[in-house]
Amino acid sequence: SQTIHQWPATLVQPVGSPLSLECTVEGTSNPNLYWYRQAAGRGLQLLFYSVGIGQISSEVPQNLSASRPQDRQFILSSKKLLLSDSGFYLCAWGSVVGTNEKLFFGSGTQLSVL
Amino acid sequence: LAKTTQPISMDSYEGQEVNITCSHNNIATNDYITWYQQFPSQGPRFIIQGYKTKVTNEVASLFIPADRKSSTLSLPRVSLSDTAVYYCLVGAEKSSGDKLTFGTGTRLAVRP
């Protein structure tokens, strides 16, 4: 069966520090991968998605970046965090059959930038 | 990607049936309708997906009228543990570059 791992679960970082969040998927090959961010009490904002190694699409211009160095690894990074980067970050992989996709989410990372 | 509209919040009591309706007037021919459930500090969890008419699984039912411009998630006999945010998503046309975007969802509160 497929599983998705995301870490760390919580993170407290000072403003201006770098960020690296990692997500890995097991049990499937060439999955669509997504990074979402959720502010407190709000919906999910799509940040990045990837349909293959080295293929990254950005949805929101910001100081975050994403990379996909391996088929089942998706990394969210920042060189310098801002206060506004605080939030709940979720990684997801998509199971696609034709034009029909279902998303499966990781457990999330609660990031607090102070 | 078809835009969706859902009620912001709903209240219910244990044992009642809850119906959450989602409007998606601009749904495309190939779009599927998917519902997710999210508990606090957790990622959303897939509940049910359908294209037309009615779909039922062990958790919920999804009713989709013939024109597909809306859909209704039905939760039978809710319990306190069904208190969560429910999201309706429409569309996943990868070929056109559309992506899966979540709205603010419906916050369901189940009371004893």
C-alpha cells in the first residue's frame, strides 16, 4: 500500500533563517506531488505541484521554492523565512486514473516563524 | 477549474443525517467531484468521489443531479467524531494544467 511521510511535525524558526521540509512517498511510482499551506482557520492554498522529477510548477509567487530530486521525494525550501510563512504545510500525492485524481495527504508540518 | 461554493458552517446533533451541498455551476464534462474531510492539525482525508447520480461507500453518500451543477455529501447518523471541515473539489484536468485547489470548506459541528 502507498504511504506518505512528512517531517518534521512541528518547527519553530526565527525570521531570516532557512527552511527545508521533506516529503517522501512509498508504494507508488511517478506520483503527482503537491505542497499546500494552510493558515489558521483557513482553506488550503496550493503552493507547488510536480508531475515528475525536476518538474515543478509554482502557484503563488513567494520566497519559497520546491524541488523534486527523486521520483518520490518532494522538498519545500526557503533561503530566508518571513513571519508570513508561518502556517500548516501539507504534502500530498495524487493517484490519477484518466482525468480523475484523488489526493492523499501527509500528516503536516506546523511551522512557526518568530 | 470549476469554482465551488459551500456553506461556511453547519451544526448538527448526534444521530442525525447531515447533508452538505456544494455548488459548481461551471463544472466541465470530464470533471469529477471529490469530497475530503479534515480534522484539526491533520491533512485532509479522501471521503468519496463521483461523476454522476449516486455514489455510496462505508462512510458517506454523494448525490449528483443530472445537470451536475451541484452535489450533496450525505453523512448518515453523525457522531461527535464527524466534527470536521469538509471540502468539495471539482476537476482534475491534468492535461490542461488545472490543479486541485481547496476552498474554505464547510465546518461541521456535531453536538451531543
